Amino acid sequence: MLTKLVTTAASILIATSAFAVDQGNVVKSYELKDGSTVYVFKDGKMAMENKVGQVVPMKEGHMMEAKDGQKIMMKGNEIWRLDSALHRDHRGN
């Protein structure tokens, strides 16, 4: 019984540590014509924030246009990662 409890606790700790390391790996952002911002993470996946600062879902493959006219295709939908990166200071992390 104790062995199962220790194994479960260790698994949870490892999973939580992996999640914590992955947060906030934004390497680039693009401001879109509609006022939204698309953030690109180190692994190439993306997430979007609307013009009022809310993290919003976007379908993978959706074509967007940056303010400079550059076309950007959505890859991934990492809303949880972006929410964590943008609001890290508000949660005491």
C-alpha cells in the first residue's frame, strides 16, 4: 500500500515538474490586423490573445494576417500555455 502511494506521488511530482518547465517558452509574437496577438512557442506551436487581453482558441490551420501583411498559419492551440505565460505574475509564480 505504501509503495503504491509513493509511486503515485512520484509520478505526480514528475508530471507537475514537466508542466512547470514548459510554461512561458514564448519566442516570438505577431500583432494581427484585428488587434489580436499570436504567440509562438519554442516548439513552433502557437496561441492567440484577443485585443482585450483574453486568451482565445483558434483552429489549427487557420490563416491570419499580421499588421505588416505577413500571412501566418495557426499551428497548435496552446491556450493553457499562453494563459500560464501571460498571467504568471498574477498567480504568484
